[in-house]
Amino acid sequence: MPELPEVETIKRDLEKVIIGKKITGVCVHNPKVIREPSLSSFKKGLCGARINRILRKGKVLILELSNAKSLVIHLKMTGQLIYPGLRGDKAKVTFQLSGNEKLDFNDQRLFAELRLLDDWRKLKFIQGLGPEPNDLTLVKFQDMLASKKTKIKPLLMDQKFICGIGNLYAAEILFRAKVNPERKAGSLSNKEKESLFNSMRHVLNEAVRYGGSSVDDYVRLSGEKGEYKKYHKVYGRENKPCFVCKTLIKRSTLGGRGTYFCPKCQK
């Protein structure tokens, strides 16, 4: 699933090419991805509207339109946005834009969700999101962890706790902070919390700088792959030597998800 760096990359790519463009038509090739409103209302509400602003909340994209409505896009596992549209058979929805351009929405597994809303702020999922990582201060982050008995990796992935971090970046953040993913959040010392906070900020910002990580279906708006995968320290590196101590990276299951870590570096 695209995480914060991937969705932020798509947001920034979109801002460069579609801000100010008018949606002149909508072709829905598979209506399953349209969650609300009805298909006819979805098309009608988009046609003729201009794209004024693009926001990101956690892993969700929000296109604010000139008619006061918003197109909310949750890419989930395999959702992709491609511009200019390739007019291929992968597209589940094609947005026709002014200037005779097209924006394709692809989703191989049909888990993604598209919504056209009057007020995206009232969406229950949005209201339940925790703070953005870059909006946190160290003191606030330390306070948030203080009373938590949950293991630290599932906690970092809890969108109600902090939004935007998923399985991949939780593993990378914890490695750089030298914290074992099995540790109870409340057991971390203030020094460890500070290391984790700094690691979180660094990893996410660096990943955005390199256009995200293309490990599964994620691609940038152009169809090109994100380049951060080559900077991964543990994710996907089971039985390969740690870059720091040469101990073999291990993979375990935690909270139903595979997690990668160095048993020597991460305590």
C-alpha cells in the first residue's frame, strides 16, 4: 500500500500538472471503485469543475474543486494515478481534462476508494486520523508514547495514533532508531523516543525526496518508479547482512504483518 511518502509524491506531481484544469468528462470503466455518491451523481458532480487545490491527509489524496466539492482518493493496495492517461485497459476511471489531457485511475485489485464529497472533513476515516508526523514536536511525541503498552511497530502503523506510516516505513524507522519492533512503546527511554522521533522525520522526508519506494504496484504520476527502495536498510532484506553489523536481517510476524529487523542493532 502506498504510504505517506508515496502519496505525498503523487500529490506534488499532480500539483505541477493539473491545478487549474477543468474536468470535462468522466469515463468509469469499473464502478466498483466509486464508493459515493451514485455513479451518475459522481460524474455529474465532477464534470465542469476546475481543480483548485490538492491536499494529502495521511495516505489519502483530496482534490478540492471549484464547485465546493472534493474528490477523495484512497489508493489502498494497488491504486495508481497516471498522467497523461495511457488510454490502456488498466484504467478503472478516466478523467478527461481541459487541454485534451487525461488522468487515469488504475487499480488492479479494486480495493481503492473514490468519493465525491461536499465536505471531506466530515468523512469518518479522516476524522479518526492521528497527527501528521511532521506536525509533531518531540515533547508531544514523547507524551503520546508514555502511557502506551502496545508494541511499538503496530503503534506506529496505527493511523489513529500517527497517520501515514505503514509496514515498510515503520520497519525502516525502527532500524535507524535502533529500536526492536517488539518493544512496548511505554518502555522506551526519553533518549530512545528522541531517536525514534528523529528517525521518523528523517526517513519519511528522505523517502519523499526520492519519490517514494516502488516495491509492489506503486509508481509516480508519470509511471516511473520511486527510487527510495535502494536506500532500504531492512525492509525486504531477510537473510541479507545488516549494513551496520553484518548480522543477517530477520523477518518475523507482528500484528499479522511481516516485519524486518536486525536482531543485533535493534534492542
